[in-house]
Amino acid sequence: MPVWLLLLLLNFSTESVVFARSNVVQTIELTDPVYPKNPKRQHTLIAYPDARGFPSSYSMKLLNKVCLNDVCKLVEVTMYWDAMGFYQRLEYPEMRPLTKLEHVPFIAADYAKLDSILKDRKSILNNHSLGFLATDDTDTSSAEDDDIDGVSKATPGAVKEAVVKDAAWTTWVLWKYANTEIVAILQAMTESRCSPEYLQHLLDGKDWRKIEFAINYLLKQKPVTNQYLDTVAKLLPSAGIDHIELAIEYIQQASPDKNTCYRKLIGALEALDEYSAGLVIELLESDEQLEEEILEELTSSLEQQDYYPIHLALRLVESRKFFSQGVEADIVRILKAKDFFIARRASEFLSKQKLSASAKEALEAFRKKHADRL
């Protein structure tokens, strides 16, 4: 290879790395929540990569009105989000703090409350217009907008805790910028920079907001890759009630066949809580063509489970009228559980089956021992 070509390639490679690890400045357009009917306004967004070049965070400077006349001071802040589009914090010029009624500057407690409000994506503020917050003790407005009824009124009790006292409109405007239109924009920007290494980085972390983002991204890709199948299966025990269904959906779609999916889910059963384990067993129950080998794998996973998943699993096996030596051995072990109710459920199951001599002996011993409780 000519020396000049080698140098050119090396130079290009170096520039690419520098660019990947440099801040990226981009212009975006957002609706002004105070004047939603006006054309969208342009804003400068900065994307910050981390040391590996992975998407890390975003910031945007904001200079905005918070009421419909010139009584309110302009809000001037820089807002920050993480790579998933979750609001993180804001900064303000030292000489231009946020203010409340009569231009009284925010105190530390006001900023702390504002920060907690802006981090709440499910805030009640999402359900109310600016006009709904018209008040005679927080902000002043005119009746120039369709949403304003022209009648001054106290901030409704339902939202008083959702705003900074005497700064309801400032709170509302900043919450709208932090949690509505921009979120999809930030997520799309991060998605455009996703790489297999970045996705693995997100999945390897313990932050389920990042894991959720990665799984949602993977589910959008068609066909859904199975590259992260084992990783997501290992995450099931930590998923919790808010994310377990999403994780199961990825395993379903990424598995090359249904039995692979079932085995991944059954493999995690022992570490799942009752709710999550119940979801897995209900998924198996929904398959009218569930193979016997999967039923055997299910019963082999039950020994360390709580009562409810065991009950669901045994009910499923009963409904399929299936029994085998493997199932018998599994349930006999459960018969020795310290939890009497679990052991009793196992005895009820076994009493309906044609048992081997050893299983009959174990069942009879159990029933004799607990005759007064059966």
C-alpha cells in the first residue's frame, strides 16, 4: 500500500474517533407551550458522548416566557437530559435566578422542589393547560389565549403540590419542555447512534430505564436480533413489575423457536418473584400445543418456588393430563417442602396420579404425618 494512502487512512481514522468523542451541536424545533399555535421555535441542542464515544447526555439553553404578557420575567436556564431523554438538572445564570410572584428569587428549597417535579414524567401537570393554573396568588396573566377564561382564580388544590409555590406557571412551562416533545427527539438521536457495543453497555448496567430503552430499540429492529437473548434472560429476576413483560416480549421475539423461549424463561423461574413467575407460567398455559418436554422442564424448576407459581404450574400439568417419571420425582421432592401449604398442594397433585411404589410410600407417609391438617 502506498505510504500516502496509509497516512490518509490513519488520519481519517483519527478524525473519526475525535468526532465520535466530541460534543455534537444540532438545531431542533420545539413548540412553545405558552403559545402552542405559533410556529415552532428553534433551539440549540448539544449532545455529549462519554469517554468511549457512547451517547451520554444532552443540554439545551432556554429563554422563554412563562405568561401571556410582559409581567413575568423571562425564564433563562440550561436544561440537561440523560441519553434516554430523562430530565437530569438545570442551571441558571448566577445573576438571573428563577423568580416567583413579584419577582422574588427562588431559594434553595424552591430549586429542590422544582428539580423533583421536573424529574416526574407522570406529573399531574401533563393533564392541565396553562390556563388551568391561572391564579390570584402565584402568577399574573391576561386573557389573550383561548385557554384563559379571564377569571383570576386560586391554583386548584389538585395541582398545588405539583408546582413550586408562587411559581406555578414557571413550573408548568419548564415541566413541558423537560418531559414532552423533546423526549422523543432525544431518544431518536440516541437511537441513531446505537451500536452493538452501546446496547450491550446499556444491558450490562443495573439501570432499568437504560435497559428498557435498549430493549425497546431492539424490538423495533426487524427481524429482532437474538444477539442479546442470554443477556436479557439473565436480567429477568431484576426486571420487576414495571419491566418484566417487556423483557419477556423480547425473549419471545428474539428466540428462534418457541421452545427456546420457554427454556430461557423456565431457566429464570427460580429467581423470579411470584408475580413474574406467574406471568411466565401463564404464557406457557396460553400455548395449547405445549410440548411434554417443556412441562417436564417446568416441574423440575419448582422446588425453590413459592406457593403461587407452584400451584399454577401443577394446575397447568393437570390440565394437560400429563404425568411422567420425571414429573413424579420433581413433585415428590416438593412434598418435602418446609412450607406445609406447598407440600399439601404437591400431595393433592400426586394423589390424582398413578404412582410408583416409592412415590406412593412418600405420599402415604406425608398424609399420615399431617392427617390432622388434611
